[in-house]
Amino acid sequence: MTNTLVAIPGGWELVLIVLVILLLFGAKKLPELARGTGRALRIFKTETKGLGDDDDDVSDSQKTPEQKELEARREQSDPIVREQRDGTTG
């Protein structure tokens, strides 16, 4: 005897859920929402893979486009401190 606490929604329940989502977000926002979610998942996957590898010896040809994008963002966000001719930094 199996006693399931969570039921899987059937056909009509799924239709109702889709209609509620359409009403809340609108048809124009759904593709943007899906695209943003896909990018976030791709970046998350890249980061978790990077944590497992921890190898800095990976060449650029072996890196995924997402890893290259993340490295480019990190390089842009790091402030560059340049030494001026009088010995001070600016």
C-alpha cells in the first residue's frame, strides 16, 4: 500500500497552472524569463564544474564559452591600480 503525500498534477491542473502564469507575467515576459533562467542555470553549472576541477592549467581551447565570459567579467570588474611617475598610485 503506497501512501503518496504529493500528487502529480494531471491535464486540467497543468492547463490551469499555465493560465495563471500567463496572467501573472504576460505572454511577452515569458520568453525573457525563460532565457534568463537558462543563462543562470548555465552559469551555475559552469561554476560548480569549476569548483570540482580547480585546475588553473586549463587552456583557453578547453574552456566553455560560459567560463570565458565569466573570466572576462571578472577582469573587467577588478580595479586596476597604476603607479604614477611620482611613486603614488592612482
